[in-house]
Amino acid sequence: MYIKQIIIQGFKSYKDQTVIEPFSPGTNVIVGRNGSGKSNFFAAIRFVLSDNYNQMSREERQGLLHEGSGSAVMSAYVEIIFDNSDDRFPTGGKELILRRTIGSKKDEYSLDRKVVTKNDVINLLEAAGFSRSNPYYIVPQGRVSALTNMKESDRLNLMKEVAGTQVYEARRAESLKIMNETNNKREKIDELLGYIKERLAELEEEKEELRGFQDKDRDRRCLEYALYYQEQQAFQSQLERIENMRQNGLESTEQIRNELKDAEKTIAKLDAEITKLTREMDLLKIDRRQLDEERRKTAKDKAVSELKVKNLFDGQSAAAQAQQQHDAELKAVRKEMADSKHELERITPVYDERRKKENEIRLQMDTAEAARTRLYNKQTRSSQFKNKAARDKWLRDEIEDLRTNIMSQKANKLTTAEDVARLLSRDEEKLRHMTETALHEKHDAENRLGHSMDGATKRGLATIRRLKREQDVPGAYGTLAELFEVNEAYRLAAEQIAGNSLFHYVVQDSRTSEFIIEQLNRQKGGRVTFMPLDQLRPRQVNLPRSQDAVPLLSKIRYDPKYEKAFQQVFGKVVVCRTLAIATQYARSHGVDAITPEGDQASKRGAMTGGYIEPGRSRLEAVHALNQTRDSHEHLQSQLEELGHRIEQKGQQITQAMGELQKAEQKLRHLQGGFDPLRNQLSSKHAYLEREKAHLEAAIKRREKVEKNMKDFTETLAAHEAELSSEFKKALSPAEERQLSELEKQVDQLQKEWNETSRQRGEVERRKQILEANISENLEQRLNQLISQEIENTVSGPSGNLKEAQRELKRLQKAADEVETKLQETETQIEQLSGKVARREVSKAENEQHLQEISVKEAKQRTLIEKSQSKKAVYSAQAADAAKAIRDLGVLPDDFSKYENLDSKQIDSRLKRVRNALKKYQHVNKKAFEQYNSFTSQQDQLLKRRSELDASQRSIKELIEHLDERKDEAIERTFKQVSKEFATIFEKLVPAGHGRLVIQRRTDKRQIDPESRDDYRTAVAALLQSISDEAGTQFICTTFRPEIVLVADKCYGVTFSNKASSIDVYSSEEALNFVDGEAKGR
């Protein structure tokens, strides 16, 4: 084992990391100028291996750190790498790396790069031979001189220290100390034994008097036990009677509470029904107000129309019959079309996808058929008219009719759009009323819930809701109460277990909670307790499962991603049928238990419970608030959507009004003096304000009008094109080809349409028949009747009369419908009023019943409280009796002879016994105990004195043995040292000889650079011989060439920029250095 390499950094003059080349296992020489850092190098080795740097203060540790220019050094270390090939260190490795690191606040060792304690390092070094009792493996400057100049007495002490006699001296002194302590203990024991003997003689006299006292006292305790036992039995019977009364009262109270809950539920249900019926009545009153306004407006319009019909009828009574027939036919057609459309609307939603395909095919087919029809009509007109003038006259008439129809259809479109807007406005008013009602209910629910929590939590939750509305807060899930549902039977138990945890806010992780807390602090928005799911670590508990006890968590419904939060709050609780069962499970299984009524039994032994008013349930308040909030938000969104639709319809009406104005202007240009048509347009404006058709029917009618306008426009364009063309008796070749292609196209589309219709099934075929009937029959007939009506209107006053009669009939029908709806509304309001009144009566009766039950329950509770007070008194008295029985202690064997005595006999005998005991008032009641105690102490002291005598003999023998061992160790060490001294002296001074016992004149100088040359040469030769023969490693410093010549490896220490460094020197470089130093001196 030898030092293989040393690494220094930050220690004294060595600032940077200094990695010294590996040392030789033989002799290594360090050379360098004074102040270069040689002494610091050896101090670094002692810093790791010796005890010179122990228990240093902060200033002392700071003094070991490098101090120089540049940045300050905060820590330093010295690392020594040993070659452990011979396994001197019991680590099992070929190398051992020992490092010591020091700083202003730390001092630690590491072994093979692992931190170890100082004691571990000391034990390891001692195992390898680095003993603290023999620290001569490091020879610092001045030690040799100190040994040679030492006094004879000091040299003798050194010899003893080397021999290890200090251990013997320490043990001898310790043994003598123990002997003195033993003698002191023996003297004390002798004093105690004398006192005990005197005390035992006194106690012998007191024992006889004590026996008489014990006999009487035995009788007293037996009599007192009999008396206390009878009192205890009497108190116990009273307690049993009170307990039976309490059990009966509890059953009655439970029945009363059930009735109370049922009555409260009935009242709550009636309140909900009354609220619902009142809301329906409010909506019906709104409808009644609107219908009443509509009735007045319709009556006014009807009076105006009747006056107009009367004026027109005076000049055209003959046309009345034709007009009535026309109106009847028009009504029949419209009714048939309405019925067909109603049936079509009923079956259409089921087949929307196939209908879309069929409509596409139908549209293509209609377009082709229209084109084909126009060509057929053109071909027919070619044979119908004799010349171009006749054809053109017919075309102009048709064009005029089509323009009139287009204007009429535009007016219908405008009327339909206004009807839609009016219906939407009515829906908006209803929705607005429902929204206000929902908002009021939401505020009521918030107030009820707010009373069950503190103000800071209420403000905090409100701030979080506002924050979630204003900006997206991912990971904020809601309060615990909002995230689960529980059966009504277990609602109260869940609420009692959770407590204020119901309002703890569940979030995804701690970052989300930190963000919300920052917002709450910034806005001063209250205080909320958060439950970050990533921070929760609920402890799993093995809960019992039986018919009497089930885990509360199994009765709660929640999203699995909130599992940790619910395990944290409800995971350690079981629900039991009764409080007695709950107490049993809490005691036997160490869990918290609760009954469905809310009575709790803690695993620590505490029990809580009592009556809980159902109407103040926080869970019900939370769920009611959530329902009203969802309803209000849904109605609010519907109201906003309806507002957008109303705005869109207003824009459409404005656009239609503009188109209508343009059409009127164009009509005035076409027919400047066409007054009947302007009257018709004026009536259409009035029609826009009075039409009360339903919203969906108006939209359907608008789509139909747009389709008719498209057909009329295409036909008008075709007629105008034909009017501008030449008159021919037959179609042109191009038209003949187009007609042929259209025939083929129509046939192909018809086949596709038939195939699609066949796939749609029986209901689809019915739908096809309805569509064909509407498009090919009813719409054409309706268009013809409307065209006739327009023609009659355009033709003169008779048209105005028909229009006025139709308008009057429509107004009459509208008035009848409004009156019917108004009567129906009034009837519904009366019915609802009756229902509300009946429920109000029922509610009053239930409230009266509830009050009676509450009074009955209060009386029952007062009775139970009184019985509990009596129970407490009897329990205290029974406990006093039991305590008195316990205080009597263990009874004699003959106590049973007093069990059958009555209380009077017991009192009499007890009085006589107590009088007899008065003469023993001064007796020593502990004489027997004291006698036995002193006897036991005497035996223990005698035994202890024998042990001390044996211990003293052993100590004397040990001291004699140690004295012999010490003399032997000194003699043996002296012989070894004397022999080695003679041998070394002979090597150093070949011409002389020396022995340790001979006193001689010693040289006051140490063997150092100041020694004589022949001595230095001898020392160098001695070092080399020891290194070669014993395999000993030397690391030394010198200023002379003698040791350099025998060194296996040389190193030079240099000092530059206030920092030292060590490099390998060759023998020549080392000799040149020491020669230069010698010449410099």
C-alpha cells in the first residue's frame, strides 16, 4: 500500500486544480524555493490523514482556503489516491480514493466518490496502520530535533506512550475509582441495615393491633359492599326504565319526523306546482292581451271592410253569387292543400335524405318539362293563330297577366315575411317573460344557498363563475357539490360527512388553482378552498361490506376523473342502518360511520347527531341553483337567437318593401290608370298587418310564392322572346332537336324519379302522391283561382267587390278565430286559476298539519330531554356507587353472608362496626406492608453487599494484573527501541556506536539541510535501504543533493501569480535546482 497520486484544489496556496503525477512506491523528493508551497503540500497530506485539522471554527476553515487575486475560493479539497494491491484497506478494490472537502460552512469526507463520516475514515486508516496513538508516519519539520533534545523524563513518557501503557494507566485509575465508590456504597448499606433492624423490631409490636383492626374492617367493607350494591341495582333499574321510555319516545319521534318530512315534501311539491301553474297563467295572460288587441284591430278592419263591401255591392249585386262560388271553391282548394301539406309535413322528416335526391331529380324534370311545355305551346300557337298580329295580341295579354301575377306574388312574399316577424316578436315576448321568471328563480336559489356558507366563500365562487364566463379557464371543474348526484335516502348522510367540503373547488392541477387564486387576490373576490387532483393522495381504506354497513362512496354517482376528490372526502365512511350499528362498526373496524338520518359515530369514539331540518339542505340548494341557472342560460340563448332572427326578418321586410315599391312604380308605368290594381296593392299592405297565420305555414307559403315567381319569370321571358321573333307555322329545326332532346331527358328523369320513389317504400310513395297532387293539381287550381280573382279585380269595380268580399270574409274568419282563441285562453286561465286555488287550499291545510306536527315533535323532544336529564342524574349516582364498590377493593371470601340482608339490617350492623373501628384510629394500617417491605429491603441490601465484596476482590486482582502487564510492555518496548536505535545509529555513524541506556552529549541540531554532509549521505542511504528492503514509500523535501541522488522520482514546486503548482523534475533538474539554491545561500 502506498500513495499513488494526490490532487489539490483551493487549499492554501494551491488555487487551481493541481493533479500531481503518480508517485513512486519508493523514495520521492520535493524541491522548491522557500515560500513556493512545499509546506502547504505536506499540510495537504496531513489535512487528510492526521488529526491536526479537527473541530475547526469557521475562521479556521476560511484560513485554509486560497486567498489571492481574482474571484474568491468558496471551497477546497485534497484527494489522495492509494494503491491497494496488497488489500491493506479492507475495501476489496485495487485503488482507494480518499477526499476531504472543506468550505466556510462544511467539512466532509468521501470514499471512492461516496460521502462517508469522519469516524468511518478514522477506522479505515487505523485498519491500514495510520494509528492516532502512533502518528510517526508523518515527520514534520522540527520533530527530530524535539526528540533529540527531549528531557530524560519526557523521553521515558514517550516510551510509555509508544508502548501503550497510557491505556493501562487509564484503566488502573478507573479501577481505583470504582473501588472507592464500592467502599462508599458498602458503608451506606451497613447504615441502612442497622436502621432496618431497629424498624423491624418496632413493627413486630404493631402487627397484633393491626390484626384486630383488619377483622373489623373486613366486616365494614362487606357491609358497605352490600349497601352500595343494592343502591346500584336500584339506580340501574331506574336507568333501564328511562331507557325503555326513551326508546319508545325515539320510535314516536322518528314517526313524527317522517310525517314532518312528508308534509314538507308535499308543501314543496305544491309550491312547485303553484309556481308552474302561475307561470302558465302569466303566459296565457300575455296571449290574452295580444289576442284582445288583435280582436279590437280585427273588429276595426272588419267594420271598414263591411262599409267598403256595402258601397261596392250597391252597384254590383249581380256579381255576388259568382264571387261566393269562387270563394267557396278557393276555400275548398286551400283546405285540401292545407290537409295535404299537413300530412306531407308529418311524414317528410323521416325521409329527408331521399327527398333531397328526389327533389334534385324533380327539379331537373320540372325544368325540362317546362321547357318542353313552352315548345309544345309554341307549336300549338303556330297552328292556332292565322297571322303574327293575332299571336302577338295573345302574347301581350299573357305578358300583362304574368306581370300582374308577379306583382301579386311579391306582395304575398312581403306579407309572409311580416307574418313571420310578428310571430317571432310574440315568441320573443313569451321567451323574455320566461327568462325573467327563470332569473328570479335563480336569484332565489342563490340566496338560499348563500345562507349556508360564509360570505368570503360566496364571493369567491361568484368571482370564479364570472371569470369562467369572461375567459376560458381549462381545468376548473366546479364545486364538489356540483359534481355528483346521490340518492334521496343517502343525501343527508353525504351532506353531513362533506360539511364545508361541499363548496371546495375541484381543479385539474395546482397551476389552475394558483391562477384562480391570483385572480381572486387581484380582484379581492373572496376566498375559496381548492382541491387540485394532481396533489390529492387519498389513503385507501379497507371498508366493511355487509347488509348493515355499505361504503358511502358506492351510493354516490360522479365522473371517474374526479375519483381522488371523492375518495378524499367520502372514501373512509360507511353507512349503517342505526346509530348502534354505526357505533359498533366504528369501534371494531376503525372507520367513520353514519346513519341515513345524519347521526355519526367517529372512529375516535365521538358521536354526533340530532334533528336536521330537511328544508335547509345545502345539496338541494346547489342542485336547485344549477337547474335554475341552466334554465336561465338556455332561455337567454334562445332569446338572443330569436332576436337575431327578428333582426334578419326585419331586414328581409325592408328589402321586400323596397322591391314592392319598385314593382308599384313599374306597374304605374305599365298601366298608368290602372286604379283597381293599386287598390289591390293597398289591400295587400293592410293584409301584411293583419295576417295571423302560423310561422311554419307562412314560411312554406313564402317558398311557394318564390317558386311561382320563378315559373312566371321564366314563362314571361319565353313569351317576350317569342314576341320578338318571327311568326312561323312550325318549329325551327333547332327547336325540333331541343324538343326531341327534352323528350328523352324527361323520359330519363322520369325513370330515375320512379326508381327513387320505388326505393322509398310505402310511406314514401304516399309522400310522392301528395307532392304530385300539390304541385300538379292543387297549386295549378289555386293559381288559376287566384288569377281569376286578380283578373276580376283588374277588370273593374266587380274585381274590387270580390276583393273586398274576400277581405271581409277573411276578416270575419280571423275575428272568429281570435274570438275562439280568446275564449279558449279565458277558459284555460279559469281552469288554471281553479287549480292554483285548490293547491293553495291544499298547501294551507298541509302547512297547518305541519305546524301541528312541529308542535307535537317539540313536545316529544322536550319529554326526551327531561328523561335524559333524569338519566344523567341516575347515571351519576350509579357511577358513584360503582366507584365506591371499586374503592372497597377485593372483598373477603365470606362477604356472601351479607347478600340477603335488607338495607335496615345492613345499616344497623354497619353502624356497630364503625363504632368498634373508632378505637383503632391510631393504628398503623400499613404495619404488615412496612414489615414485609423492610424485610425485602434487608434481603436486597445483604445481597448487594455480597456483590460489592466480590466486585472489590475482582478489581484488586485486575489492578495487580495491569501492573504486571504494564511493566512487561515497557520492558518489551524498551528492548525493541534500544535495538533499533543501535542499528540506525550504526548506519548513520559507521565509525561509532550508541545505546539508549547510555547518556551522551547530543547534537542540538536536527538532521535537516543544516546537518553535516556525511550525516546527510548516511540518512539518504538509510532511506534507500529501508525503501528497498521493507517496501516503504518516502515523500520528503530537501535543499541538498544527497537525497535527490537516491530518489526514485523528483518533483518541483513553483509559485506564480500567488498560486503554487507541482511538476515532475528529472534528477538532473532537481540537482541543478538544489545546487543553485546552495550557491545562492
